[in-house]
Amino acid sequence: MMNIPTNYWISGLYLVIGVAVCVALSLLGKGPVKKYAEKNPGKTRAMILQLLCKTPFIFAVTLVCLWFAIDNLHLNTEYHHAIGKAFYVLYVINVSWFLDDLASMLIEKGFSITKDKIKSTNVDANMVKTIDKIVSVIIWSITFVVALSILGIDIKALVATLGIGGVAIALAGQDTAKNLIGGITILGDRTFRIGDRIIANGYEGTVEDIGLRSTKLRTLAGRLVIIPNGNLTNASIENVTLETSRKVTFKIGLTYDTTPEKMREAIKILKA
């Protein structure tokens, strides 16, 4: 029988433990934890349990067990250093992934608490999505910079290189930036919300979606119109849904042979 070194057995044991813990967390997340979270929405304990059973934490457990397994093999120093650097990058990505999920949960919880306090349904779901996207972009931008730094790439040189084309990119992205700012302005001012019927840019219809770049409008003819947010921020918008009353004008024609008595009678009928 083949003599397998002890460190190989220990490495294998680390992998088995890692797989077992990951499977257990996955099953808990799909079963008891999911049911508990559904019964206790927004509770801190439910949020923590959900985070511990989500993919980022399971991936973190996998990385830790895998690292111990590889480290126990006592590889060549050069290989060990290269693998260590790769693991550092994976750790950074994993932490960012975890923070992104945590931020999403906290933002959602924060807005639901605010909504309960003001006892209103005016907290726009799109506002929550927008803030979530902005936070996500910030987290992953920092992750990108840190990962490059770990890999030994000179960040200053990269920034200088990007700066050369910065002016061209800025000029090319003027409209995009205008639309993004317009989207944030619309969501912040709450000029209209999803489900509102509006008249804007010559179109009348129901708002189906408010994105960061554009707003989707379903016209009365059933067609979908996509209007850049930059255009909407500079346009006069008529929100039909918010009208308190409606004035309707009727033109009633009379024939030339209508007598004054008939006209008076008609007026009395209209008044009645």
C-alpha cells in the first residue's frame, strides 16, 4: 500500500471539512434560515443568519479551508508566494462581495424603517435601487484599486495613463453624465413615480421604469417610449395622476330655428 505523507492527509481533511461546512450552510440557507427570515422580515438576527448562509460567506469558508490545505503541503517558496498573492486578491474580492450584500440589506432595511416612521408609501423603490447601485460601484471601485495594488501594479502610473484619455472620455460621456444626474434628480425630486400617468416631451403615458439613464413610458397606444433623463429634467412635465379635479369643456351646437324659449329650456335641463 502506498505511503501517503501525513500533511497530505491533513490537507485532505481541511478540504473535507470545508465542503461539509459549505453544504451545511447552503442547506440551512435554503431551509430553516429562509423560513425564519420570511417570518421575521427586517430583523437584525434574520439578516445576520441570511448573510452567514449567502454565497460570499460560503466562498470565504471555502477559501480559508483551501488555503490551509495548500499551506500544509509545504510547496516551493516561489509557488507559495504566487498562490498567496492570488489568495489575497480573492480575499479582497470576497470581502467586497460580502460588504456589497451587507450594504444592500442595510439600505433596504433603512428605507423600510423610514417608511414605517412616516407612515407613507412614498419611498420610491427606484431610489433604494439607485442608492444601492452607487454604493456597489464605490465598493467595487475600491476593490479594483486594492487588487491591482496587491498584484504589484503601479496605481499612480495607471491613474496617469487614464488621465491622458480623461478629457476625451469626459467629452464623450457628457450626455451619459447628464442623463445620470437627471435620473438622480428625478428620483430625488419625485416629480413622478412608477405607475404615474404623465405628459412629457410630447408623449402621454404611464411610467413603467425610472432608471439612472432613462425613463420608460408606456403610451396610450401601447408603445414603449424611452426618454433620456437629461431631456426630462429640462422639460415641462404634466403629472396627470396627481390632478385633483378635471375641467371638461363641451360645445353644444344649436340649429338656427331654435327659439329663445327652447334655449332657456335647454339651459334649465343642463343645470338640472
